[in-house]
Amino acid sequence: MRVSLWHVSVSLVLMAGVVAGVSIHRTSVVVRASSAERSAPYTTWHNYLGGADSAQYSALKQIDRSNVSELQQVWFYPAGNNGFRYGSNPIVVDNMMFVIGKDNNVVALDATTGAEIWVHDNQKPRNISHRGVTYWESRDRSDRRLLFSTDNMLREIDARTGKTIESFGNKGAVDLREGLGRVPSTIRQIQSGTPGRVFENLLILGSATGEEYESPPGDLRAFDILTGKQVWAFHTVPHPGEMGYETWPPDAWKYIGGTNTWGEITVDERRGIAYFPLGSPTYDFYGADRIGANLFSDCLLALDARTGRYLWHFQTTHHDLWDYDLESSPKLMTITRDGKKMDVVTQAGKNGFVYVFDRVSGKPVFPIEERAVPQSDVPGEKSWATQPFPTVVPPFARQKFSADEVDPYIADPKEREKIKAIVLASRNEGIYTPPSLGTTMETPGNNGGANWGTGAIDPTNGTFYIQSKEAPSLLKLEARPPRRQMTGTPEAQGHIVYLQNCQSCHTESRAGQPPAIPSLIDIVGRSGADRVRTAVHDGLPPMPAFPDLMDEDITNLIAYLKDPSKGEVPGDILARMMAPAPSNKPKLGPGGQRYWTGYGYMNSTEGLPAIGPPWSTITAYDMNKGTIKWQIPLGEISALAAKGIHGTGSYWPRGGPVVTAGGLIFAGTKSDNKLHIYDKDSGKQIWEIELPAGPEGIPAVYEVGGREYVAISARPNVEAPVENRQPRSSSGADSAPKQTQGYYVFALPEVKTKAK
């Protein structure tokens, strides 16, 4: 066994104030003790994922195995069909629930009735940290604040009134584009859809930088909650003299982006340690301009939460060419090994692996070894020779897609054979097969495995639960044609922009690849030109921003999408515009010619995965032993279930589970519009609740006045497999269906509550 060479344990020689990757602005620390800290552990839901430790666990047990079938919906709050995207996680303090509501406003609700208490008008921002907000309160609770981001601005409001706190930053806002070593006006996207973490008087933030060349860097930062001043920053692409600088080309920090925590941060409040799951550097699938191991990309990184001082890291993928971000929150667990209690941090990845480390030293608890992996044949690329493989803890996802695993439920036999031929013809050497100029099979795919919100724990017995997607990707690197002066109608010019930038994912017919990549047919009519412009300009995960597109390009693209019939381009002009750059005139960048690929999601024409089921699972690990206790399909496809086909799992659930002391797991799936309830010990489904919309996000479990509630967000299911979609009318995104996007809240009948 060889421990990964890029694992670095706690350094005892780091000098305060002279720390790799850290700049510190010292301010006074206001020690805070929230009402959550004064409550019994795991009995509140004051924070995203339940608490700073991201446990996704509730010690409440009024709702249990014996009575969960009696749950009833007690209220619904409509958030409008243009509110949060891809799921949210409400937080609850006392009797107030804080959510993202209609028009991306932050709203306070009565947690027992859903009645509005106040609405903070965000002036219809293009983008908001839609997965939730962050709460802070002073020790005496006289000062209570909410923090969230809109349009790259960190904002703060009074939690009791919803009014802007003018003393924070510049009249209530801090520009997150500043202080990153780039010209702020060139940064199109930096805020994350995921809220940060509060520790004492600090808000610790990650970012969503986009996935393209020239994306901004993913520096980790902490801001003073009272003033908005930046307190510390950690450079995830090291600057000269900082640890890890030698793992990049010289001055890579000036042009490399990404390497960011767009997912979930976890804090060990007792020790003052913050854990960051970091993602891949840009560009995701080609790294000739970033030769090297590329620290701190794809690392679980531990920092001193107060100062940003480096403690330890482990890199799970060296020189990432697969977009194998870490984003599911690190889980703080106490397990028993060799008869002794051990505090550990557990991390799941997109690659299907689970890693377990000593929480303080970063030493792997179970062996991890470096193994040789297939190498790249792409010009200019130099893939890493080995990757770290856990040798004891088994993977939770498939890591190779063979031709005999093609989805047997694809209705057309000819289509099945076509997909089988594609699989057989691709470069397909299992996990870490690098992208090539031919078709390459990536398994798990870049949107498979563990994603945001997908982990939960049972702190009473050392069980780790991970929700996973099975979604292989078919990659093919190509040189993008250079920008040339275009002529013709706006629609024709927009057609060329579409072919150069959008077709690889949304397909030539604009039909998309649901559920991950939506159809663009009548997208302007359904969503409006402004929303389309924002999505292209800022990105809309998993779609990256397109920083190289000019405003005129986007305007022409919208014209084409609005009326494709006017977008015909003469063949000679199309051939000239789509021709690659001459080989003797490379694109900008140290690596020479740049290459791109679509994300390569593999679906049938019916909108079902190319790979056979299960398409999503929940896996329960006994982390005391590093073994799997059970694995089950998560949900199903309604159209298939109607034909008697069960056990398929849902397709592309977004969000994750919550575990409770009542013996339950709550998890929502949008392909069947159901909230599923499983036995946490066996994985057996106990009950399910069908909703009018597709549940997404992470449930919140809370108690008010002795009554336990379960809340989950949901939105219209327009990205499900074809037979399972909810239609929209042509008159706009908010026309049909009506009032189904929002927050659904359940509890036991009041008589049962009193009896308990």
C-alpha cells in the first residue's frame, strides 16, 4: 500500500501570517453562541444542511417508522415558477422559516402555517444563491442577520424585518468580484448557488467560477459579518512562494480559473477547522496550459477557520481531465477503529469513491494507493501517470460502462444497437480514461456519482449514506473554430453561434438531453429573452458561462432561438465559419491550441439514460469497518412503473437525503414526483408521498411548539423523461403549471402530535 504522494499532513512549521495561499486581514473576533448551540444536538435546522457540520441528520423522533404513513401536508408556500433553481434547503429559527421565494426574493414565513412575515425585494436579480441562505445571531440574540448573494454581490439583511443592513459593506452589499487578482469587470460569474458557512463572526465562502478558459480563480474567503470586510483568503491556485506553486506552470494563477468550492463547506466548530471540497481547474477536460498535479484542485482541504491557515489536504484526482469535482459536503463522524473512538471526516466524490481521514491530521483511516491509469494521446496534454484508489472502502457507483449494460428499456431495438456500437467504438478503459480526439467513455460521468447535498450521516452508529447518480458521459475533444466576422441576418449569425457553442450539448435539433440539458425549442417564448441572456452570460449549472461571447453574439443567438426558420446559412459560409483554426496559428494560452468538448450526457430519444438501471441509488456504509451495509435504487420512473417496471431508480435527482432519529431517511425524486421515506437501518421503503411537482433539494426537519415538521422544495417537472414531463403553455414560464413550485411541509395530525 502506498499513500497518495500528494497527501500532506499538518505542518508544524508554518509561521503565523506567512502561510501558503493565505492573505489575512485581522479584525476583532466576536465570539457568538447561537440558540442552536444552546439546544440539544441535531434538534434545530438553523443552517443549510442542518448545521455547520453538514450532517443532514435530525435527532427529532416524533415522526417514526410506526406513524410516518400518517403524514399529511399542513401547508404549501408557492415560490413562483421562476424562483429557486434545482432545489433549495429552507432554514428555520424559532418560528420563522427563511426561503428563496417568487422573483428570487428572500422571504420569511411562519414555520407552522406558511404565512408570509416579510418579503425582501431583491429587485429581480439574474442570479441568487438559490440553494439557501445563511443565518447569524449575536450571543444575546439582539442582532440577527441573513446573508445571501445576488448577481455577484454578497448581501446582508435583518432576519427579523427583512430590511437591508446598511452598515454591511457598501450599503448592505460586498462585491465578490473584487480582490481576486483579476479585473472585476471581466468576471462574469463568481457567486455560488450554495450558501456559505458561519463560524463565530465570519462568513466563509466558496464560489462558482464557471468552467471555461479565463474563468476567475476559486479563492476561498472569509468576511466579517458585522462589517463585510474580507478577513482572510486562501489562493487555491497558488501564487509565487506559496505551497503547491510548483505543481502548476509558472504564473498559472494569472490565467487559470476554477479550483473552487461551489458545493458545501463543513466546519468543526469545537476545533475551529473548516473543510473545503474543491473542484477541477479550468478547462475541465483539457489541461495543456496547466501541466502538473494542480494543487489544490480536487482536494479535500482543511484550513483554520479563523485565519485561513493551511492545515492539511488530500488530492483525490491529480491534473483533473474529467471534471471530477468534490462538492458533496465533508461529513464529520466519530467511528470506532480497533476498539477506539476516532473523529474522522468522510468525503464522497463524483468518481464514485469514498475517502476517510483523521479529522485533525488528515491521515487516511483506510488505505489509499496510487495506481497507474490510462494516458492521454491529445496533442500538448500530459495526463498524470497515477491516481489515488481507496483499497478497502468499495465504490458506490459503477466505474465502467460496457456494451452489455446498455439500457434494456429503450423501446427501439435499433436505437439500443446504435448505442451499443457507440460504446464499443469509444475509448473505454474504465475510470480515468482521459478525453481524446475520438469518442471517449467517461464512467462515472462528469455529472454522475456524488453531487451537492447527496450525503448524510447517522452520528449514533457511524453510518454514512450517499445518494448517487449513474450517468456516463461520451466526450470528444475538438478545436473550436476561431471567431470571425459574420454576415447575414441576426438569425443566421445566431445559428452559427449556436453551432459553435451550444450544439454539442443541446443537439442540432435544439431538443437538449433531458433531464440535465433542457430543450431550447421555444426557450425564448417560455423563459423570455432576458433570462436566456443571463443564462448564457452568467452560466446556469451545469452549463458554464461563455465569457468569449460578445453581447452582439448573444443577441444574435437569442434571435435564432426565437425564430430558427430565419436562421438558414449558405453552405459555403457555414463551412468557412465552422473551419478550425489553422494549425500554425494556435489559440491563446501556454498550451497552444485549445480544445473543447460537450459534457456528453448519454440519453435515449425517450430521455432515459443509455446505461441500464439503477440510475440513482442510496448506499449505506458502516464507516467503522469501511463496508457497505446495503444499497437500494432511489425512486423510479413513473412511466416505466406504470408498465410494471420497478427498481430502476430515479433519473437525475437533484439534492439529497436527511436521516432522523425516528429511524427514517427522507429523499425526494423528480422523475416520479415523490418524497420517499426509507428505513435507515435496512433501506426498505416504508412510505412515499406524491407531490404536484418534482421534489428537489434537501429536506429540512424542525420542531415548533412540540410538533415535528418536514419541509422540501419542489418545482415543475419539465426535465423528466419524455413520458413523465409536466407541460408548460407557450405563454411563459409562469403560465402553466400554476402554483406548484414552492415549499411543501408535512406533519402528523395534531391529535397524534399531542399523543406523542
